[in-house]
Amino acid sequence: MSRVHDALRRAAEAGTFVPAGGTPPPVVADRSATATIEAQPQHTPAKGLLELVQTIPFEPSPDGLLINPRHPHNAPSEEFRTLRTRLNHMQSLQPIHTAVVTSPSPAEGKSFAAVNLALAESQLAGNFTLLCDFDFRRPIVHHLFQAERGPGITDYLQGKCQLHEAMRRIAGTNLFIMPAGEPVINPLELLNLKEVKELLDRLPSLFNWIILDSPPLLFAADANLLSTLCHGTILVVRIGATTIDSITRAMQSLCQNNVLGIVVNGARRGELYSKYTYYHSYYQPDGENEVLEEAESQRP
């Protein structure tokens, strides 16, 4: 575990940020998840299917802490672009298109990391990215984008909607989202349907990256199961909250050794803004320099 120790130590000096707060648990409906997926024409061109997807405006929740494409030099954007670069390099070496983002325990920032990583990937030209909310127990993706929860993944898996109806495209971006869908009383049983694997096998023909937000590893078996169906797993830990023991147990719980890396979350905001503001202030227009200098002078 020396590599994990080193990662935590380095992240204490410069890591990512405090995640957005979670949403209350959904009201669970009393319905069965034993249903079949609807038959999708395998010959349907990807472009044609994606053109059917509803487009919604990019109106992130004020408390969501989503990166802003209009401010590309902010520290949060830089951190996720760095993560994006490393993942894209790995993708150039091996066929990686689906990644589960999870954490050992709740409130460690896995949804925060999943959403912003998807946003960063979608900022590249032609890089169609799909963000899927597979956390059926406490879904939050629809809240962060202020979109409807359904129809979504659970509706599609139960044959209640077509694939394009379970998706939304964020206007002006290459980002698509699949919200969780209607509540179900047996999420793990739904994930065990063969249709889930068929869906995850099909999505790479439509998108370059498919990012899955899933429940924590030590509190539900969902992420463990999803990791066996995807190309890789990204583990999110939080400075001052995640213990070495929980990281060890989380990694041991995985059925496959496909961990792509560990994202360390919860670094002090001031440390990140100091280094990025100093560098990027030299490359901003005069008006923006004044704003940056004023912000730097007021920084604790």
C-alpha cells in the first residue's frame, strides 16, 4: 500500500476539491425490476440515434461545484483536464471506454469527480461522452444538471422507454447524461440482468467515454458488480476522511484488478488557486489580469 500512502501524502499538498453535498435518499417505489430490455435495432447508425436525444440547457445546480467551460483557467478545470489527459493516454494504449467512478464510503466525492471528469472529456472536439447515474440508491446526476430523473436507466432496463429517451444532451457540449430513472426496490437484482452487460457493451459504439457514477464499494455491491462489466474503475478518496484500512478493504472487494487510479479529493482550495492563478495570470487579457490580481490579494 506504499503507493496509496504516497498518493495521499502528495494530495495533502495539492489535490482536488471539496465535493458537493449529496441529496436525500429517493422514495423507493414498490415495483418489480424483473423485466426485459426493449429490442434496439443493431443496425441503427450512432449518429442517427444520438440525433433523437432530447437537448436540455446547461443550467448546473448552484451548489453542484461543476467546472465552468467559460473559465478554463480555474484550478478545478485544470485538475480535471490533467485527469482527462492521463486517462486519454491510457486509452491510446489499450481499449478503455467504460469507467466506474466509486469510493470506499459515502461523502468522499465520487459523484463530484464523475460529473466533472465527464464535463472535462466532453470539452474535447468530437469527444462524445456519456455520464450514467448507476447509483440507483442515492442518484444525484439529475439534480446537478437540474434535469428530470426519468425516464432514465431503470426505465430503459425495464423496457419502459427506448435508449434515446433515457438520455439527455447538454446544449452546446458533447456531453450526454443518463439519469437514474424511477426508483426501484431491488437495485442489485436489476444490475444483474443480462441486459445491463448488453447495454454497456453497446454504448462504446456511440460514445468515446462512458463514465458511471455508482454507490460506494463498502456500502453496496453495486459498484463491485459494475466494475466487472466495465473496462476500469476509478477510486475516489478524501483527505482527512478516508482511512488506509477502508482503501485496502475497498480494493480487496473488487472482483477484478482493473483499478485505473486513485483520485484524492478534499485539498484546501487556497493551495490550488495560488499556483494556477500565478501561472495563468500571465496569459490573460489585461482586464482579466486585474480580476485575478484582486482575487489573489484577497486570498487567505
